[in-house]
Amino acid sequence: MTLTDLKKTLRAHANPEQAKKALRFFKTGRGEYGAGDRFLGIPVPTLRRISRECDLSLNELQKLLDSPMHEERLIALFIMIRKYNRADEKEREAIYRFYMENSGNVNNWDLVDSSAPHIAGKHLLHRDREMLFQLAASSNLWERRMAIVATFHFIQSGHMETTLRIAEMLIGDEHDLIHKAVGWMLREIGKREFDVEKRFLDRHYRRMPRTMLRYALERFPEDLRQRYLRGEI
């Protein structure tokens, strides 16, 4: 499927009613985190299916990533992930760099969550991770979320330390979407290494935002969860 074919296919699947719902769901009003984003109203499973029919160049993917339409940016990321998984080491480096150069276009939570572990996280698993710490210190909300969510791949591979270091950096973040992402990653650590998460919480839970703490505690035994929430640990 060519880029032109893909754009036609996406518009053939557009659903104006679902697009209206997406405007509310992704907070696109003035002053909200997704302000100005536009939608076609296509479900994610449909986008994933269509993406499997495409093998576009990075130049073509750039045109999708520059699109004002949310689904065009998202399907570009799905195609990029498939390219990365099939690529050799030289091509993977190019795709990773292309992804990082386009971090400004990975600009909503679903775009970040669908791609960061599979490109940035996967690429940096056995490489220098300084880029993630730079992202964690960024003034850009989506780059900070990318930093912590990328480490999901590390967690799945049994490496927890980078997640914990970035989580500590982001404890004081003011944005709810960072609170949720950090709590989510801590919960993922706890699913695999309960004691590792508990030690982190014991040190930091009193200064964690409530949403972050609640997300982190979701799989804790109820009595212990309540003790953390009451500040009794």
C-alpha cells in the first residue's frame, strides 16, 4: 500500500461520530493537553490491521508524523515499530534516531505509550540511556512521559534501575499524566519484583502525588495499600 493509498484507506474508515468522542476523550479543548488535535475516528485495532499492509520509507513516515490528524501519526508509529523489528542493526539505529527527532510529533499519551517501549526502550536496552534522563528533565510533557514509559521494555527484560531513577526524577512533576505513568511503571515493577517496588515506596511515598501512589499500589494487598494511603508505613 502506497502513502496515497493509505491516506485514502484511512478516510474510507473515518467515523465522524467517533471523531467527536475522541476530541473529548483526548482533551483537545483550549488549554488542555491535547489542544488542537484532530481525529478521523478510527479504532486502534483497525489502524493496527491497516498498518500491516504498509511498508513506507522514513520520508513517507515523516509526512504522516507531520499530519494534524491523530490517526495518521499513530499509524506511522505502528508502521515504524514493524520496520524496526524487521531491520538490521544499522537500520534500527536510523529508525531510533528518526523516532527521537520526531518526539515533538509523538504528542499524546496513546502515541507515547504505543511506541516508546517498542522503539526507544527496545533500542536502548543494551545501550547508553542518557537520552532518557534528558527527556525526563524536559519541559515537554510528552518527552517526560516518553522517558518513563520507554523503560517498560527494561522492566519486561528484568532491568528495573533506570525506571526507578527516572521515577525519582519525576516524583515532583505537576502533571497528572506523569503521575499516572510513573505509578503504572512502579506497579509493573511490583508485578515482577514486589520487594523492589516496596523499598522504593517506603523511601518516597510520602512525597508522591496521590494519583501516582494509587496507581503504584493497585496490586498491593488491601490492608497494606490502605496503610500507605493513610501514611502509616
